[in-house]
Amino acid sequence: MSDDDDRLGLERLQVATIDAIVGAFECARPFYYSRTARWKGDAGGFSYGTHQVSHTSGNLHKLLQSYVDWTDPKPDPDFARRVKSRLKDVQVEPKPSGAEAQKKWKARLEEQRLALIKDDDLKSLLELAAQDPAMRRAQDAYFYKEYLKPALKQVKAVGFTKALSWAVAFDSAIHSGPGWWDKNKDDVDRIVGAPASAANETAWIQAYLKHRHEWLLDMAAKDPEKYGILKDTVYRPNTFKALAEADNWTLKLPVKAHSYTITAWDDFAADCFTDPVTRDVDQDDAFGELAPSSRYDGRAMFLQKNLKLLGFLHASATADGVYGGQTRTAVEAFQQKNSLPPTGKVDGVTYKQINTQVRQKLAEKPDAADATPDGLRPVAEQPKGNAPIASGTAAAAAAAGTAAIGVVAGGGGSDESGQAAADAKTGEPEAAPVNTAPTTPTAPVSTAPTVNGNTQAGTEVPSNAGKVDAAEGWGNPTLTVGFCALFLATIVLAAWFFRKTSHA
């Protein structure tokens, strides 16, 4: 039996929970395929994806290349073409030999890093490309192959069998490179007083977490300028320490992952559950109460997908996990139609009624979930349990726009060098303004020559341009009509922009 088949005997949901925990560390929420992070103080530079592959480590280029080469399903042709055109911009040159050559190489890499941090076009492109099923599959496969599978081999090699142990190894691989576990294993063996084995798994993992906590603080103290921010990432081993102390070695949901609580209603793949409608949770009150909020909540995304399926949210609405005005209106409409108090909040009674109608809808028309991008039906087997696939066409992605998530967090990105990449602080502003306007994938790029960084038009600008007398302008019927048309066009454009960027 291969490693691919024998994953410590864990259920699919447990493997997906391992992925979700580390995703929450990196992006402040799990399954955040479109997450980008850009911070000048992060040595990793531009980072992307559910586990934040970084540019300077070379992993961003590898991930994007794997997306371009993906075959099942094939990438959206427009996104694939545009991502392919940017591969050269994120590719890291091989490190040369010789001190002088390495000095020049580092300077070029730093120049490239700073340029990508300010690259709004790349940011918008990758955020939209994450709505392509091929990009999501490519991310899942990449992180499984490069990080999750090596971590599995490490824990299996010493006889460990618990989900929490695998999660600890996986987090170390993502945060500090796959080699960190092996480099520090002997030190932990000495602390425990015996080699790692099935007999001392829980004690060894707890000693490992203490050792890693101390190492992060030590690195921050030794080089504050380069690794000072690592002191703020000790929440990672501390999260696992709390799970171990709670004796949750199986990672039973709900799980608190730093500031985010992962529940069964998060964006897990439907085939992680026997019943994807109830998520195998029998108690209706376990869902809790859900009310409008500006913060992301996995339960809100689950609710939005169901409301779309039932027709209370328009098919073009984005299920973004933020319980906004459209969602509240949809909930009120559902409650009114079903003779429930129209509170706009989801309690146990409303939740149960929604589930009942979703089940009826799927029974009447089994393919109904496929009518929307956010289907509830099980997806095909993937390398590891993960989120249902969302919108898959460039047109749908452009219509959805870039969802403005109500939580801000940073991840330093994966670094195969074995040194911990510096995580950006939660709430740390990016080096360049965040562009949340919907970006049409086929938007033309200016090819005008530049002079001193300013785009030059191909025609000469008259020396008296812009000196039109205001009174004379309004007295001219042609100009007056033109001004009025421009004013009306601005109102229409603003209304369109508001509709496209507003949360569901």
C-alpha cells in the first residue's frame, strides 16, 4: 500500500482538517485559494494560494507553471494564457557560484521582489484565476506533493498514527520548509530521552512543539531585522499545544485555529461527509445563530450556496462567506415564504428548514447543485480533501469580481530553504494599495512607450489643452450635451461597480 493510499488510516475529513488548520494559519481562514499577500518586510515577497507559496523561494513560479500545464480539468484558456505570460516575471534565477556573482544575483532578486510587491495586475489576475477549478486542483496537488506528503512520510517513519501529529509536521513544512522536522528530530529525541516512536507519540509531539516555540523566539531575537516577526507566529505551535492538552488528537470539529474556528460547515469538499447537506451533524442547534457581519464565516458561505440553490440568492451572486445585505434579504424572503419570523438571522429552526428544502431540491433534481458554480454534490477524488470547486470560466470570474473579505491576515509563504519565512502580521498594510475592483480578464494592456515612468500617448498634446473656459463650455450646446451624457454615464458606471463589488 502506497503513501497515497495509506494516510495513517485517517478519514477524508481529518486530512482536510489538517489542511484547513494550516490554511487558517497562513490566510486567517481555510481554503482561501485566491489569497495574495504583499508586504515589503516579508523576505518571501509576493505570496499566493491556500498556503502562501512565495516568490523568492521559487515556489510561486512552480505552482503557476503546474496550473498552466494542468490537464484535468483543463485551465480556462484565457486565464492560462495570461498566467503563462507572467511566468517569466516570477521566475527566480538559479543561484550562481562565486561571491561576486551571488552578490549581483541577490540584488536582481531583491529588485524583482520589490517590483512584484507593487504589481497590482498580477494580484488581480491570480485572485480571479483562483476561481478556475484547474487552479484549485493545481494548488491542492502542489501542496500535497511538496508539503503534505513529505510530512506524512516523516510521521509514518517514526510510527506515529495520530492526525494531530501529521498536522504538526505539515505546519512545520509549510512554515519553515519540509526539512525542519528532520533537522530538529535528534534534538527533540534528546529532550524526550528516547527516539520518537508509537510508544511516546503524544509526549514527543508536545516536546517538539515546545522546542519549535522556543526556536521561533530565538530566531527572532538573533536577527530582529530579518526574522523579528517570527515571535508573532508562536500561535502556530501554541494552537497545536492547546489541541493536545484538550486530548483532541483526532482533530474532531470544531477546531480553534488561532483566531478562526473551523466547523463542519466550512468549505470542505462534499465527499468529506456521508450527508453533505447536514455535514453529518445531527443537532440543529450546533449550527448556532448566524447574523449579518463584515467578517468571513464558513457557515455564511454554506448558507449562501444553499440560498442560491433554492433561488433566494441570484445565481450571479458571489458566495463569499460574508453575511452581507443581499444574504440578509434572501434569508428574510425565505423566512417569510415559510411562515417564519423574518428576522434576517439564521437560527436552528431556519437552518433546519433550509436543509429540508435543499434535500427536497436535490431529490427532485439530483443535478440541481450543478446549476450553480458552488455545487453541493461530491467532487471527483483529489489528492487531499478540500473545498468544493467554484466558478470555472473567465466570464464567471470577471462577473464575480474580487471578493473583499472581512478579515486581513498575512502569511510569509512556503520556503524550502529550511528557514522560517517571516509571516506578515495580521492587519499589516500591504506595500501597494489593494485593488478590489472587478477586473475583466481580457482587459487590454497599454503598450504605449514610457518616459521616466509615465505613459506617453502616440499623439502630441496641444499646449492649450485643458484651458477651456467654463462659461463658454456650458454656452456651447454640443459641449452641454456631452457633459450631461458624461455625468449620466458616470452614475451608471458607479451603480454597476457597486453591484459587482457588493457582498452577497
